[in-house]
Amino acid sequence: MVTGAAVLISVSYRAPAGEDQPKVTDWMQAWGTLAGLAAAGAAVALLLHERRKTREERRETELQVPRAVMATDLTFVRDENDLVVELTLRAHNFGPGAIRNVSALVSPGPRRKAIFVPSVPNIMPGEAELLRRLISPPIDIPPETLDPHIELIFEDWRGRRWFRPEHLDPEGPPERWSPFTSYR
């Protein structure tokens, strides 16, 4: 179709008065140049598409390890006065490599201050560890106001720090900073 249009334009073109009519080789050079530009544009578009696809695949691969880390069994331990004296949760590593310096931030509910749960040194692949925080002085959190959210903080086997909010994709620095880390 494009070739037919090129032939039609070439045959029907008339040079301005006083100028020579273009030769077949002139038309071939002009259409070849346009075809070359179109091919170069298509190659650039393909290159940009492949780069974007590679970046997305790399990001998905990078997120496999932190996506395999999760927290369960959150418990608010109460004393005889119904005050919270301890917080426990279990951190699981379902990934292929060890994770280090695993700690957590637990928000008991809306407009409540987050509770930092200190770290355990390592969690090996396929294992889980209990994280505990004794709370002194005890705090009053009525059971009916509990709407807890957990965020795990850890390093993968390469030493990259991750923040794993509950039910969300993990984040890594420098996008996010926590007051409990040395990153600023």
C-alpha cells in the first residue's frame, strides 16, 4: 500500500516551471530516506519498550524476597487490670534467603501511637521467629478500639533495608524513612 502511494506520488509530481523533473534515482533516494527514518523510529520505540519491560521484570524479581516476609499472630497481652503489658507477633520468612534485623512497628488503631517491637537478628528461609515487646508502664487500649496494623522492617540477604506494610507491597529506601532506622 505504501509502495503504491509512493509510485502514485512519484508519477503525478510535476516540478515547478524552470526546474528539471526529478529522476527515478532521486525518488528512490527520497523514499529510501523516509523508509529509513520510519525504521529507525520503530527501532527506537522497540528499544524503549524493551527497556521498560526489563525494568519492570527486575523490580518484580527484586520484590520476591520482601513479599515472602509476613507477620501473624499479633497478641496484646493484658494484666489483671486489662492494661496491655506485652505485645507479641510472629515474623515468617517464606523466601529463599535469610533476612536480618527483623523488627516491627505496630499501630494499635487510628490516632494511636505506634509501638516499636525490637528486632531479632536473623530468620532463616522457611522459619518464623517470635518478636516481643514488654510495655512499661502498661497502656490502656480498650479491646473494642483495636484495629491493629503491622509493618515489618528488615534487611534482605544483600543488606537492603525493606519496610513491609501489612497487605501492601514492600518499600525500600530512599522512598521511605522510619524513625527507628539509621537512614535519613
